[in-house]
Amino acid sequence: MSFKSSLMVRHAATLVIAISAAISGCASTYNSGIQEKGPGTYFLSVRLPSVDGGGTESRRQAVAQADEYCARSGKVAEVTTEEVGPVTADVYFICS
């Protein structure tokens, strides 16, 4: 095998690995579930791929879950801190 052929094979292999990593990272969904982070303070992280709405839909789902959680005890969720990225929403909330 010539040097040029070998170099092309290595570049192709590197490209396949990079594309596989990108697809698996972007296509994954994640929901941390509601976690208590302090007295009366809760956290929830949701990640959806861009094709499923990305950060905007992740935030909508996280806030809806917070609302449902607080409603079970007759309270209302109040988002205290949020960070929304391209595919992820991290939400801290209290039930008041």
C-alpha cells in the first residue's frame, strides 16, 4: 500500500469515528429526574436533540415536569434559575 493510500485510509477512519461520535452525542436524550438540591430547592436537567426541539423543547418539558411535581402537593413551581443551551435545559425551582 502506498503512503498516499495509507494516509487516505487513516483520514477516512478518523472521519467515520468523528461522525459517529457527533451523531451519538446529538441524537441522545436525557432526563435527570427531579433531584432535591437543598431545603425546598429542586433541579432538573433535560436534553433533547435539535430535531426534537433542542433547548427550547427541553426547557418546556423541564418546566412542565416541575409544575406537575409541585402540583402534587398543591403548590406552584417557581423557576429560580435556568440555563438553556442548544439542546439542554437545566432548571432549578422551588414549590411555593
